[in-house]
Amino acid sequence: MNAPVAPVRLQPEFVQRPVPAAFIEALARRFGIQCSTALAVREQHGRDEGAIQAPPPAAVVFAESTQDVQDAVRLADQYAVPVIPYGAGSSLEGHLLAVEGGISIDVSRMNRVLSVDTEDLTVTVQPGITRKQLNDAIKDTGFFFPIDPGADASIGGMTATRASGTNAVRYGTMRENVLALELVTASGEAIRTGTRAKKSSAGYDLTRLIVGSEGTLGVVTEITVRLYPLPEAVSAAICSFPSIEAAVRTVIQTIQMGVPIARVELVDVNAVRMVNAYSKLSLREEPMLLMEFHGSPTGVKEQAEMVQDIAGEFGGNAFEWAERPEDRTRLFTARHNAYFAAVSSRPGCRCITTDACVPISRLADALLDSVREADDSGIPYFLVGHVGDGNFHFGYLIDPDNDDERERAEALNHQLVARSIALGGTCTGEHGVGIHKMGFLREEAGDGAVQMMRAIKQALDPKNILNPGKIFSL
């Protein structure tokens, strides 16, 4: 179908707020060596994995406790200076860029597991711990945290962007798996939202409000998330297809038949080729599904056989199994490295990515037209997707100094997102709005909803110091 094309927006212009010297001096007095104004440190904290560039923050505070975050935010509030939370730096939509100046609060040193409650299937952590660190810390308990966005993102960052990933089709997203939070408000007050109970009807659901707010309403300092028992049996498989449509039809029928598949990842021929070169693999260079099944040995076998039968109906071939942990890890590590494989395939490039999500029944409609447009553009690209929940990623590989390539890639991105919204989907299934998707939020949510978001932001952050310039403009 034809979708309206939004205006192409290239590198935006940013207006920096002044940062008083007295504020930097006050930070230095309070934090000492935990505060840095070195250019190299500021530049590291002023760039993410996306293609948008902005000036670095004026200073970086390395917080080691909730009290540190409170003190930094209180000083920022006093001088009306923006603060931008920083975790692992793996965001793709400009979330951590200091678009209005200010300081970065790096919480990567706040990376402890605070409590593990296996009887209640919960764990409470600090925001700087990454998903791999968390699972390594609890690996002897018989439980795991399943949300897997690919990058080794921090749990705080995953909370801020309402992340999902490869396991979302079975275990849900951060929205379903965050039970409680501690956060520092714009005035520097530490508050708690939610409890370890599985449900509550007590007042506004502030936890859900903060999850996905991208640091614009508070700086998260503790997170309580759900744990899940490690499955008794795990089996992975790959299957090649004659076309992307055949692979997508297989996924749609698998989901509609209620098969409780744990992971189902689409990898197009371009991505397979890039992954083979980067990870030294020899996968068939055809559109491919990577699948994983969790459960009892009998249940896993039944699920896999059912999916194999469905795949066969759509021309799926070369169904290969990976039951040993090291083989499964090798396959999904290669999938997680698809982004880096793609970037390395064109040295010096930057990747303009999208992460649209549509109802599963419209997945083929969204993908096939977008593939045709990408093929016709001449821009190198790759396609991967957590297609079990209708989420997919195109990555357009551009020369960052070539305005024509950037404009064509942004036009492709805009066409794809507009199409997804028209099909009842969303402009962002997991990366968040940040800067890059701001233009689509109004189209997706409507003026009234965006104005309600603005009202919440202005009520909770009247000086607009919490990660300003993200999600929507004021």
C-alpha cells in the first residue's frame, strides 16, 4: 500500500542552554573526582549508536548512589541546568544527547543486585547493571531475566525506553516485567512507585508512567523486575526460505495457531551475508528464521515439530537444530551482532535504523513494500526482526558526510514508519522516541494525547531539566 511520506528531517539544529560556571564549580566541590569536564569523557557521554550528532554535555557526574543522583539533580534544579541519565550508551534514537546542553549523570557504577527473592520471582537492582551482568549474578538460582534487546543494555536504560527484544513474544517487554521503581524527581526527591506484589489497584500507576518515559520524568535509581524459572529444555532451530514473504507467513501462522515459541527472529539475505562475514559462519544466504523453544522436553519437541510442518508449507528448507548450549549461543550471538556486522560491512558508515511494530496479521504488508522501496533506493541495508510480535528493524547504511544518502535513507525510514502507523502499528516497538521519532509521535498518538504528555511533563518537571528535547518539544 502507498503511505504518506513525512517531511524528511536531516541533522537537527540544537539550541544549548547556558551552563553557569558556578554550577560546574558546585559539582566539582560536591563530587570531586566523580565529576569530569575532560573533553574525551564528555564526548563519550554525548554520543550513542545512532546517526544524530549533538554537542557533548558540559560535565559528567559518575553517580555511585541514590544520594549522589539526588545531590546532582538538586544542584541542576537550583541552576536550571539539564540533566541526562546515561547507562550503557547503546541507545539508537538520540536519547542521551545533550541537545539543550547540561550534564550527564552516568549510573554505570550503580550496578549492584540489591536483593533476590526467588520465592516471589523478583529481583531488585540498581540501574547501571546490564542484562548480562544480572543474569550472570543470578545464574545459580535457577532463574533468569528474559528481556533481551540484543545490546548489553543497562536495566535502567531498558526501563527508560520500555525495551523488549528477542524473547518478547513469550515473556513480554519491560512494561510487563517492571514491578517497582525508585526514582529521583526533578526537585531531587527520591520516591518509590509500585511494590513486589504482582498487581495493585492503589492510585495512579506511576510505575507504568515512568517505564518508557526516557528519563524525562525522573532518574531511575532502583528497579524491581520479574524473574522466570530456567526452562527444563531449550531447543533452537534455523530454517531458510525462498523469500521473505514465505518466512513471514510461517511466523504469522505459528503465532495465530498459539504455538508458545520463545524466540523467532527474521534475518534477511543481506543480514545473513553480513553476519557470515563478521562472525565467520556459513549460514545459507537466504531469508532465514532463527527460532527457540522453551519448556519440557516433550513440549519443546511438539512445538518444534509443529513449526517445522508450518515452515514446510511455505517452502522452508534446511531445518537445522541446535540443542547444545554452545550451538544456541553461537547462533543468537551472531543475530545479536547483526548491527555490528552491518556497520563493519561498510567502514566509516553510520546506521539509520527503525523499529516499527505492526499487528502480526499486517506484518507481510508492512515488510514487503518496505523491502521493495529499500531495494530500489540503492542504499545498502539489512533487515532483522523480532517478528513473533510484529517488530522489525531496517538498518540503512549511509556515508555520514553524504547528505544525499542521508536524505534518501530518512525518506525510506519515514515511508516505512508512516506505513506501519497506517496499518495500526507504532513508530517504535522498542527503541523509544528519543529525537529521531519525535515527528511521528503526533501522527501516531494524536494532538490530544501529546498535549496530555506535555501537561504531565510540565507538572512534574516545571523547569524542563530532565532530559529535555526528547519524545516531544515543549
